[in-house]
Amino acid sequence: MSKFMTLRPRLSEKSYGLSQLRNTYVFDVPSDANKITVAAAVAAQYGVTVKSVNLLNQDGKVKRTVRKGGRSITGTRSDYKKAYVTLNQGESLPIFAALEEEAPAEKKEKK
């Protein structure tokens, strides 16, 4: 199961900062995943050594919409699970590599 687990990286400013400062990457994982299966999936898919894994069950946000006639209806988005995966020192994942390559090109165009 570990090789076929869907690991969707979360691409946000917070996750980018964690990857630069603490060598920690954030993934969306299935709700039935545990630390051992997440660590095995990251190691198998990316070929790196995992130092630690922390899991977080995130509740869905409550959202409100307005229907015809001015009636408001509230609903919730679905809950999801996040995994904070810390890698050994000196190892990294190519998740943000494209963003880092575009940044120097933009600076040269501005000059």
C-alpha cells in the first residue's frame, strides 16, 4: 500500500518556508493513513530517508451561500489529513524546484 498511497504536496507559502528552514514538507494524505505508512510512501516514491512524520486532522471550513430568495444555507467542506514529513539533513525533494528556477529569471528581466 505504501508505494501506491496518494501524496499530494501542499504548495503554499507556509509549506515553502518550512521546506527551506526545517527541511519539512507538507502533504495531503488519505484519512486512514498513519505515520509508518506515510514514511514508507515518501521513502519509496522519492528515494529519501525520512527523519520524522507528524499528522494533523484538519476540520473542514464552514461556508455559507445565499440561495434564491435571500435564503442562506450553511455547509461544511470535507475534513482532510495533513502530514508534516521531516527529512534527514542534506536531502530534499524537488517539489519547489520549478519555483526556485523562475525566481532568478524574473529578477534579470526587471533589471
